[in-house]
Amino acid sequence: MSIFPSACMRRFHVFLLAVLLVGVLPGARAQRGDAPASATADDDVTHSLEQWKRSVESSLIQEKFAGLDRMADQYRREKTRLPGGEWQLRLFYEALNAPHQTDKDTRDHIAHLERWIQQRPDSITARVALAASLDRWAWVARGHSYADKVTPEGWQLFKERMKQSQATLEAAGNLSPMCPQLYMEMISVGLAQSWDAARMKDLFEQGIQFEPGYYYLYRQYANYLLPKWHGHAGDASAFAKASADAISGSAGDLLYFQIATILIKRGDDSFPVHEMDWDRIQRGYQALSTEYGTSRHTTNQFAFIAYKVRDEAVASPQFEAIGDHWSRDVWGNRELFDRARDWARSHSSQAGSGAH
């Protein structure tokens, strides 16, 4: 069942009002607790976040660059976390990199980011946001097919745009304050350009030394270690274990869950889920619930992993909590979600019948 502390609920009612009035999400760290969330509270939070994201997008289009820089500086300074443990800074960059339907949309979007850099050359936020958009645009040109299916034109645009993304990040290397998302984007560029293992490991270690709590760095580096990219069998799962062991305790378990969400998802059906410690994943999810509360997204992630490891006893209550609020980012498509939910329900019904 989704967990949302009552203190968080009060903060998010304030947050909702702030979004509607000024379009700014106040920095409020999710508090500990175990009060269950109501569907209405979940709806309020989801709606508020969508409103906030649209306000960020609107500020970029209207070129309110000073305000955007102030927001990013606040999120970096306060290290704001939302229910489910998401960093507000990370969601801020996602809002600045909203998907666009056509190349013209993307060119217009990039033009706004370039003017941000021109007007505020010391803004690390503008450069990281531009690099992320160029990275995404590169993958649009390449597509997500196997390498031998990519057209020569697709490869050329992919390489050109990735080089532009890299150059943009390198130009931000000496700016202050530094941003943990810069290391995230650089690891993404390194994966795309097949940088060697030593260079990637050094980049990852620089990132976690700068901001140890920015767990996206662990997930991005673990993704790089998958055999589908540049690792070998067992590398990614060994990295997850070693990273969690180094932190230890419930915090280590929480990190293990966060890394598992990316490995079991991006590893596709080729990733051997038995390499991951299912008991530790469950402890990690409980630690996340205790520390930050859960969100619809994290509940979907946990249900997805339970489905992959075929633990219907754990999966069934997660699907009940999700209801019809499935996450495209987690499941990819409605067909997979429905298949997994129906599987959990059928096994739950069978177990219930056997109990009578």
C-alpha cells in the first residue's frame, strides 16, 4: 500500500497552492512516517507536480532565465527530496527536457537554451539542460534499434549531436556551483560514445564524491555495466551489491532497490533477475517507504520487479495499490501492465481458493 506521511500531506497542500499562485515548487523534504495515503492525496500530488512541470516549461519558453537559475540553485542547495525519494533537482531537469514531437520543436527548444547561456554564461543549469536535450535529440536520430539497423544518416547525426552535448558539458566543468546532474549527463554521453571502463569509472567516482546521495549516478553507471552496453555478465549486479555493502544498513538496502529498478528494467528480458537479491530489494523498498514515503512511480517499480521475479504474494497487493495508475516509464506499454496485473490476480485468486 502506498505510504504518505501526514506531515508530507500538509506540506503538499501548501505546495499545491504555491504552484497555482506563483508556479514555483517550494523546497520541502519528504518526512518520515507510515500513514497510508488516500487516492485523493495521490491525485493532488500528481496534479501539483504536473502543474509545476508546466510552469518550468513555460518559464523557459518565456525566457525567465534568472528565475530558473534561482530554482535550480535552491534545489541543489537544499537537496530537496519528494515522496518516493526523487530529487526535485532531477525532476527540474526533466521538466526542462520535455519531449518534443518534431525536429522544429526541438530546434526551438534548443534555441531557448542557447539564449539562456548567452544571457547568463555562468549558468551551469543552462548548459546541463542543453546537453541533456542534445543527448536526447541524438537518440532520436539514431533510434533505438540494433546498431546494424541504424541508417548512415542516423549515425552521422547521432555522433554530431553527442559531440555537441559533450562539448557543452566540458564548457561547464569549471563553473560554480557544480551540479551532480552534470556527471549524470557525462556518463550518458560516455556510454553513447563507448568510452573505456577506466574513464567511466573515474567519472562516476567524481560524481559520487561530489554528491554521494545523488543515487541516479549509481543507476546510470550500473546501466553502463550491463552486457547490452559495455559490461560483462555479472558486472552490474556485482556493482549493485558492492555499492550497497559499502553504505550498509537500511540506507544500503535502499540504494540496492534503486539500482535494481534500472537493471531489471533496462536489462530487458536478457538480464538474469536471479543475479539480484530479491530479499534485499524488498528490504530496500521498505526502507524507502520509511524514509521518504512511496509514490505511484515507486509502487509501479516494485510491482514490476515482483512480476519479473514471479513473486505473486508480493506483486498482488502492489497492483491493488496501483489500480489503473500504471506508469509508462516503468511498463513501456499498457499491454505488459495488463498482462502482469492479470497474472498477479489469477495467482492471488488461486491462492485464495486453496485456502478454503
